[in-house]
Amino acid sequence: MTSRRSFIKATTLASAGLLVRPSALFSVPSQYIGLQLYTVRDAMQKDPAGTLQRVAKLGFNSVEGATYTGTQQFYGMDAKAFAALLKQQGLIMPSSHYRLGEQQMKGADVQGTMLHEWSKAVDDAAAVGIKYMVCAFLAPEERGNLDHYKQLAEHFNKAGETCKKAGIQFCYHNHDFEFQQQDGQYPYDLLLKNTDANLVKMEMDIYWVTKAGLDPVNLINEHKGRFPLWHVKDMDNTPQHMFTEVGNGTINFKNIFQHAQASGLKYFFVEQDKCPGDPFASISKSISYIKKNLV
């Protein structure tokens, strides 16, 4: 029989365990700490294998791709070769970024985008083991008025249908321009309203939501389960509100991570668009803070 003393000891140890592992309190999928490879884009261009090795040694075990558009390759490799490289480094790539394809390059359509050879992109994503294909960015000429955003919603639904057939979830990644009102309405709200919630999820970039003047927690609570992916990047305490290492800025990640379950969070990725020096030094600081405070 368990004595009162041993019961108290066990529950005290359990409580201590929760204090050590914030993820147990926040329902954070702590088995994966990801990096958006755009953060180390120059290194990936020069030496993909060496860069992924350095990323893994820092403690990241998942990455999010940033390069496929146009080449229809992953950092100069076909899907099979890149999947083998990831496996060699003990990494997974559950998510990758893609482009819409309305914007042309040198007067030509860009392949491997939602509007041009999307099926090929989906097949390659499946071969790598990607679970989420994300529209990364809308160029200025791809945004337009609210009617155009409604057309974009149709494109996203269609792209999502193609993804679903391959067992992949389509998502949209925000910046701050989607929160600039047009006729009293946010284009982002229009995208949420006019896309099928099962076909189109959202990757919340916490920095850009915050910079736009919105509260990420409010957005999560208004659209529960719609945000399976997060970009975790911090904002410095300067008038410019620039990017900084996670934990080095003004965003209350501890509070946001308490709402991971409501968000439907599956994976999160550290991203720092610009670093003051060596990107590897910056991501090292970020993952150290995350491990100590968030997961």
C-alpha cells in the first residue's frame, strides 16, 4: 500500500517535473524544435550538407524548407537525394515554403508554384516526407484589392485539394500587409472566411502578427485549431521593431505557448529574417532560450 509520505513525495516529484518541462503544462509538441532554413539561406546555398549538419548539432531536429520554387529541386537536389541528406543528419522536414506563381521572373511563369506545375511540387513534397506545403509570401503585385484576395482564396482551396489527395495539408503564412485594412476589413480575415478550414490552415508568424498590432493569442482563440504551424521569432525593443533572437525581445512567448493546444500546433520553427552577425550564433541563442523556457 502506498503510504501518505510516499504519495506526497511522488506528487512533489511530478510537480517538479512539470516545472522542468514547460511543454507538459502548455501542451507543446516538444519532441520537435524546428528551424526555418531561410534564416541560414546563404549557408544553405553554398553548402547544404554542412549547413544541415551544423543545424542538427545545435539541437534542432526539424527544419522548414525555403527553396523549391523555380528549380523544382530542394537546394539543388531532387527529392530522393534531399530526403537522404535529411535522414543522414537525423532531421525531418515536415513543412516547406512555396510561392503562388502570379509573379513572373524575367517575363516567364515560375514552375513549382501553386499556379504552375503544382502537382509536380506536391509529388516531390510527398517524396521528402513533407506534411505541410505553405504559401510563403505574396509579392506586391499578387495582393491587390479585396476581390483579388477572394480569388486568392479560390486558388488556395484548389491547391489544398491537390495537397489533400497526397496526404498533405496546405497552409498560408502571414506577414503584416494582410492586416492593413481595406474598406474596414482585413484581407487576412477574408482569406480565413473564404477558404475551407479543412483544406487551408494557417502558419502564424508571431512576429508579423505582433508588428501589425494584433494579439496572437486573440487570433488563436478566434480561430481555434486553424494554426498548426508557428514561426517563432522575436521583436527587439527599438523604434524599428526589428527581428531578434527568441527571448531577447518583447514578445511574450511563454504566454503564447500556453495556447498551443487551442492553436492546434503541430510544429514550430525558429526564424530570424535578418541577424546582426553570424546566423548560427543567433539561432544558438534562440534554441537555448526555447529549451530552457518553452519546451
